[in-house]
Amino acid sequence: MTAQIEDRFHYRDREFLVVGVKGDQLFHPWDYGIRIKEGASTACYRGFISKFGLDKENRLILCELSANVVNCKTDLGRNIYEGTRLVLELQRALEENNGEESEETRRLQEEIERLHKAMPSYENHNEYYRNLIAFSPDEAPTLNGVAAICDDSLKFGGCGTAYKNVALLLGFTGSILIGADFDDAYYVHMGYQDPIGYNELWELEFKNGALQKAVDRSNAAAKVRKSRNGRGLDILERAQGDGIKAVADAIDDSFDLASDSKWDFWSE
């Protein structure tokens, strides 16, 4: 496991990094019909990187997306698209039935198993990868009417497909922490970096995608940095208790942008 590449946020004519998200799901390509291969690289386990911003009316928008988009023209890609749709249907059916099996959930499980057995096989990794990932615009779906750009030179964190100038309005309700000017003394090679390591830190609060207020958290972060003697806490120091489970929980926490450790520091 390694440090993760953060999403970006264009704010006040500058580029910040997204270092905390609390509330609704901010954005996921699957919600817009784009299937991605997770684990694009060890620095991008989720398989995509986004850039956000505000339009002229201070509404939250997706500006750009870089991802490993699954090829929608091959048998392998089509099976993955269909399999993902069925898995999401199965999840919804189980939730509606309080986790209990039903005739519908059994049907969906059978369909998923059938697709899994029908997955084409390839003799080598390169052939498999070529049939899995979109390498030309016609192999990837559009996003908000914008066609993909597919080019190896775009690869960043393992993501070789990009959507530029998307301007997709997002109905997010919650808060986003964005940071700039990171102090390398607080770098930890695991998950997302601690928000207190950023010399400039803003909390942006949204309701249905509209910016409600912006709070400068920079002084609060500076106060915590001073209390920690000018250095970050490694994973073992973050673990709440002894043993493997405590360390595993600390690792999970480092990958969670909504964890309390990323949001409650200004109360320290």
C-alpha cells in the first residue's frame, strides 16, 4: 500500500487538493455509466482521478476525469459492464428485502454467475489488457456529452483515459476539505495525507451542489502542527491500541476521506 493521488479542486484561481469529504458521495464514474478498472496503480487503487471546481454561480462541477475506462466494444468489456449493472441491481434488491434472499436476488445471482463463466480468456496479459481498457474514443462512453481522449501520454497514476472540460453539475450535499502548500514533514506513505499538513486549508460546505459557505481552517491546522512538534504521525503512532487489528484500522482510516481524524482536528 502507498500514498494515494488526491483529486484536485480549482478554487480562487488556484489548484488545491481534496483532502477530506463528508456527506454524500462526491462523484463516481459508475453513476454516469462509465466502468473503470480499479487498482490502476498502487498510487490510485480506486482507478480514477477527478478535478472539481465552481461555475459562475458557485455551483459544484466536475471539470475533468482521468481513469482506466473499460472498453465497451469488446466481449470482455461488455461482460464487465453488464456484470456491474447486475451487481448494483442485486445490492438494491437485497437492501429492499432487508438482506434476505428472494426469487429476484437468486435470479440476479444466477445471471452474475453465468456472465462470470462466459468471460473470455486470453493467452497473455497484454492481450487481456488491450481487450479490457479503452484505447480510442469510440471504445469509451461519453461523459456529459464530452468524448474521451485516449492516449498513453495522459497516463497519471495508471489512468490513460481522460475527459476534459466536462462541466458536469453535481448535486453534492456535505463538506469538502481542500488543501494547498503541503509541509513534507507530515508526509506518510500510506493512503491520503493528513489535512493538518497543509498550510492553507479550506472547508467548503455544499447543499444540493450549491456552495453555502467557505471556512478557512488554516489556523486550526497550524495549531495542531505546533502541538505535534512539527512532524506527522506514522501508521503505528495512529493506531488506537496494540495488535494487528489496531494497525489495520489505522491503515483503513488513512484511506477514508470521511474519517473523524480528518475532520475533528480543529477541536484539539
